[in-house]
Amino acid sequence: MTGKLSNIPTNLIMGFLGVGKTTAILNLLQQKPADENWAVLVNEFGKVGIDGAIFAEAGATVKEIAGGCLCCAVNVPFQIGINRLLKETKPDRLLIEPTGLGHPKKVLELLSGSAFNQVLDLRASICLVDPEKLKDDRYTSNENFIDQIALADVLVANKMDLADAEASTLFYQYAEKIQPEKMLIAQTTQGQLDVAWLDMQRSSLRHAIFPQAHKITKIKSLNNIDQDLTHQAGDFQSVGYIFPKENCFDYPQLNKLLTELNTERIKALVQTNQGWFIINGVAGNMTYTLCKPAMNSRIEIIARQDLVDISTAIQQCLIHP
């Protein structure tokens, strides 16, 4: 791409915590035309930032905005971040992954507003849903969960291999009563999206049901963890840990701890005595992927419970010389 940047196809890939957004974007990147350069703007609720490392490991051009959500940073930080990413990479397409705890209304308004309407061509927003979560009123009553679905043009039930018949029925009943109708209602597994969905049309007629939803607050320092690495939104708390590169974790001990924690979401990039790993965890189900060494080890945990006691337990998993 040469000359002035204009009409860059842009998509939001939305969905609540642990639904598989990152996996879906990685799959989309594998389908991109070989002669195109795609950029990813990723936003994480926690302050540490791990998704950027995952995308970079896959060879993607990525910009991270960590420590909150785009809906609370759509003014200067977001505009600077997106402008810098566009100028540095001159992408043929931009994919934006808001945090699972974010509300997309302000993001969509900014992307389609005067600041970017000549630069970006905002196309279909895609929302992934875990059908099993529709059985839990903690999710179905959550205003951000509801409006992510309401504002999506394409609604996809992910993790269908883990959903029972009741969950599948709930998804289609839920999806088909939404007005205006979705451009597409689909189901998939492992975040497998059709790249053609990205070029579906965006509807400006979709409206948030709870346009004033979402509130972010800081929480107190947890033990010896820097206060800037903690965060809270409603019932959800996050805490992040950064360890120097020379620190090494005992793999079995760390795995046991992370598996047993009662959390909503765990992401990590860590050095262990069995190698460097990207760790992805949802509700106690942990996935480990070998990766290249990084500048440091990082762990990000999001939970509904009080996170005060987790710090000591994680530090006990370190191997001391």
C-alpha cells in the first residue's frame, strides 16, 4: 500500500472472556491473502499484556493497549495507538480485538466517526459466544455481554464441540429474536471463522441496550504486586505479574496451581524448567504451547473472587537456585 491511507477494511472481533477471540484471529490470519499485510490492535483488560506476544509469535503485526478497555480509552490513547499502527504498518486490513469485559459502543462510534471515516472502512463486527454460558444468568444479565451480542453483525457460537443440545438450542433462540436481524448466525469450533465473513456489510442500525454500561476502577495493591498491575470492573478483578527473565517456574507445580484456581481467565507467557510456554486457561482447562524465549515471564489472571492470596502461591512456584 502506497500513498495516503484510506478505506482500510476494519473489523471488530468481539466476545466475552475465554470465548476464543485470540484463537479466531490467529485462524483468520492464516487465511489472509499472501500478498496482504494485516495488522491487529489488541486490547487486554489486565495491565500486563500477553495477547500481543501470542500474535507476534504467529508473525502478526500487532499493537497492544493494555490496562483497561478500549471503551474507556477511545479518546487520545486509542487514537494515538491506532494512528501509529496504521502509519508504521500501512495494513491492507485492520482487526481489532477488544477485551472480553469491554463495551463496544464507543469503539464503534469512534471508528465510524469523523476521526477515521476517511481512513477506515468499518465492516462487519463479529461476536463469538460460548453457548454454555447462556445457561448462566451471571452472563446473560451482564450488560457488556448483552451489548456485545446486540452490536454484532455476525454472531458465531464457538466451542460447539463442548456444547450440549440445550446450549445449542438456547443460542439459536437467543440469536434469532435479536432485532435488527444479524447478517449471519453461525456455529464453529476452535475459533474457525470464514475469512469471507470479514467483508460482510456493517449495519449502522444496531443499538446498545445498555449504552451507559461499564465502569472501571482500580483496586488496592495485592501483597507486593504493583498497584498498576491490578484492575477491577464490576464483579471482575484482574491481577498481573511480571518476572525477570532469569526467573524460572517449576512446571508441574505451576500447572497444578493454575488448574486449581477458581478463575474466569488465565493467560501467561512463562519460562519453566520444561521450556518457555504460552499458557491459555479458561475455567481450569489449561493449554500449553511451546514458544520462543521472551524478555520476561508474564501471568495475567481474571477472576470474580478476591485475588489477594494468589501472589504468594505463584511466587512459591518459582525455582530458587
